[in-house]
Amino acid sequence: MSVKRMTLLQGLVLVGLFALMVVAILIASQLYLSYIEVTEAADNCFNIGGYPVIEKTGLEMTYFECVTN
């Protein structure tokens, strides 16, 4: 029984796919954490009877205000 060796091209493809998966996981986690941050802030504002004013730049919440009467 012989074991086939991986060619350079196959190795590069494998490393590229692994790197792509890592980047996709990092982006997905940033999107999720950004969603959680905004949702939590808005829910807390609604709980005290206000309404949230939120500005986002990319994945970052840059402005938050809870307007109450």
C-alpha cells in the first residue's frame, strides 16, 4: 500500500481554503457580536419606556441615545 504525496498546488489550495474558512468565521462572529450589542442596547431602552436612536458605521455602533419622554 502506497501513500500519495500532496502536490504543491494541492497544498496551496488546502491552505487557501483553510484561510478562507477562518476569515469567514471571524467575519460571521463580528457580525453576530455587533447584532447582539445593538439588540441589547435597544431592548434596554425599550424596557425603560424609550426608543433608541442608533448610528452604526460598518460593524461598530458609533452613536446611541435612548429618547424618553
